[in-house]
Amino acid sequence: MDKRWARRPLDPVMEMHVPRLYGSTPTLFGAPLAEDATQLGDADVAFIGIPWRAPTPDSRAGSAGANFESTLLTPAFFRTSSMRYGGYLPELDVDVFDVFRLADFGDAQPHGDMAGILAGVEQHVKAALEAGCSVVTMGGNAGPSSYAVLKAIADGCERVAVLNLDAHSDNSEGEWQDDDPRAPRWGSTWALRILGLPGVDPSQYFHFGLRGPRNDSGVFDRFAARGVPRENIVTYRELKAARRRDYDAWAEGFAADVVRRASKLWIAVDGDVLDLSSNPEWADEPLGPRAEEVVQLVYEACKAAGPERFAGLSFMAVPHDAPGMHAICLYVLLYALAGLAAAQPATATGSDQEHTPAKAPES
Ligand SMILES: [Mn+2]
């Protein structure tokens, strides 16, 4: 019998081929890590984690509280979930990472009071944008993972189009400065709060997947009062009608409406937009779009916007311990990039389109 041990105590028992943020947290898809903006180099897309949790409201107490309690951990677990995937999609025959360079730009550090939290996220996103990247962000609950990201994107922008995928309107009244600091109300308010940001035109706010009894009867009036046209809001009713005709054709047309007058596009995805059956580990609402319908719409929106106008894709309120939902979000991300890759190069007529609204502008 060979008396030697297979290994000596100081021999490595594992190797780390993939860059790490810290500990056992790999970078997203194993992409190069950028510890500061200078390391973003020639990256096209910067991934940023936004680990911020909101206080758990009464409606999410108990087991349903998981998407609040755990969102501090979601960026790290989401990166780990990404390790099983690459960038090649055989159904489209494209490797999105051959087309676009992805870098992991670490996590924003949302600490302190709300003003400091928002400013920290905004600076992190801004650094990526100034380095020439579009951003993909993973929250964290809404507010710091939505409002602050869009604020950075919209700063100095003529007109950002917002495509928000959420079962819920999140459009209650009130500004964040008026919130109780111990109970910020971002989850129920952020979609209205963003409509006052410079560079955000409410007539270019689009909402997909709205449905269900967690919404209240003032939903449409509050959006309308800020200048959001009713036809920009796609509820289950319109989704069902689109399915009866041709969902893919509808998605292409809706995506064209979303970007028609936009100088930039930002897409927000609350995981609860997904139909309960599409997302069995964690879901709130039935009667929603299936995963493939969400993927298809994001693909079409990115294809319509093209790399020049695509500014960001933000996920929020995703639990850390729902790898099935992470998989769907990762597909959304990859198909967003595939849509950008499939976009026609910007032409000279692009600027003309921007000043020729297809619909009558809201006053
Ligand atoms: Mn929601």
C-alpha cells in the first residue's frame, strides 16, 4: 500500500478559474471584474449589483417576505446562478459575448440615509455610463435599484423611454423625501416618482403586465394625471388580445412604439410580472405573461432601440433563493443582448424619427 497521502495539507484543493468579487462570489458569467471605472476598459455592458432591502411590509410578512429579507443577497446569488450559462443561443445562432463585451462592475454600496443610498447607486451607474457602457443591474428592492439607476441614465438625456414590466402599478403618490426614513415607501411609489425625473417624459413611460387585486382603482388616473397615455399600459386584457392575434407581431409593434421618440431606453423588470406558472418558486400573481413572452418583448425592445439607444436593463425584488427565477432573468439578459446584436445599425434617418412622433404628443 502506498503510504503517501494524495495531497499535502498546503496543496490547493481547488483552483479559481473564474474572477471573484470576494469569497465564493464569481463575476456574472465569469466576465472580467472591473474594480473601478478605469478597469471597464472597452467593455460595452457593465453589470452592477444593488444589494438594498426595503423594510418588509405587512403584505409580505411571513414566507412571502423572502423577496424583501433576502434581496441583500440576490446580486451575489444571481452571479452564482449565471455560472452554468454562456452567451451562445443556438436558437438564434449568436454568441452575445462575441458581440458585446461584458464586465462585472461589482456592487453599489447603498449605505446611510436614503439620500446617500440613492447618490451611491447613481454615482456607480454614472461611472459605468461615462466609461461608455450600458448597464445591467440586479437589485435589491425597488427605489435604489430603479429610481437611482434611471436618474443616472436620464441625466442630460433628451428623452428616456421607460419600459416597466410589473404586475403592479407601484404608482402611489408622494415623494421620497417625505417618507418616514425607517419605512421608505419605494415599493408602492417608484413608478410615479420616476416620472418627475429630468429627462424622463411620462408620455414615453410604458407598463407591461399590469393586473390583479393588489392594484387599486386609482392606478390609471394617477398615471394619466402625470401624462402617461392609457394605451401605454398593457394589462392582462391587452396581453390576452395580443395572444389571440399574434403575440410576436404585437411585441414587435409595441417595442417600436416604445422607442419611436426615445433618445435612450431603460427597461425595468420586477420578477412578479411573470405568470405564477412561469415562475413556480416565487411568484405573486396569476394571469401574467409567460417567461417566453417577457423574453420576447425585451428582445424586441432592445432590437428596436439598438446599441446606441439602449441604456440599461434593471431587475428588482428578485429573491436570492429562487434559481429558477434567476434562470429566467438570465435569459432575459441574454436575449436583451441578442436583440441589440440583431438591431439594424443606426441610420441618418434615426434623428428624424426622433422628432416625428407617431402619436399626437401629450400636452
Ligand atoms: Mn410588482
